[in-house]
Amino acid sequence: MNTVQMCLNPGNSPRPTELNPLVTNLIATWRGHILGFVQLVRHPPSHAPYVGYWLFSLTIFHPLCRGLGIGERLCHAILDHARREGAEEILLIVRQNNRPAVALYQKLGFSQTSLEGLEEKLIQEAETTGKRRITMVKRFS
């Protein structure tokens, strides 16, 4: 996780990480190199409006590795993990203009949704930053 932290936050020293039973981290590697990373985060009701299972931090670190299916495989692994735990759905937030990510999530069965309490925060964030994020959901049948 220290190496992942350094990839996500270059120039910053990694902070000590404690095991969190609400978070599952998956790392894609090849020949000792970290290629990608994703998290499954389980938010309890006290974390409203972020409640339930969330796909978080999907990252493919090397631009040359994007488009090779690594992110898709990481997502499938997270979706399978959540389903085995009994999740009825999984949510995520993504920048609206991140077309490759939105296309990947749609391919995996996600669709745009709105969560009460969260949508207002995302709209305010867009007004402040000029960058709009959207919420997507995949429901398991």
C-alpha cells in the first residue's frame, strides 16, 4: 500500500496505513510492477449520504497500460467480491467528462443515478471547481 500511496500522491511521503475492515484493496501487478488499483469501500448508515458498497479509486498508473482491460478486470473482481458479501448494489462517483471511465462503467452495467443529500454536494462542488462529478450505480439481480 505504501507503493500505491506514492503512485497516487507523488512527492508526498506515504502515511502509515491501518487495516480497515470496511475497505478491500486490490492491486494489479505485472512482473513486480504495480499497474492498477481499486478499492471496495463499505459505508455504514452513519456515513450518509455515502451508504452501502462503493467502488473507489480505480486507477491505472501507467498511460500505456490504459485500454488493456486491467481496469475492467479490477472492477469485475470488486463487483464479484461485493456480490459474494451480499451487496444488492454498488455505487461510484466519476467525473462526468472522464469518457473512458464512464464508458467502462456503462459496459459493466452501471447507470447514472442521484442520491439524496449527495447530489446537492456534487452540484455545489461543480460550481466551485468547474468539474462535475456524477454518481453511478450497478444493481445486482
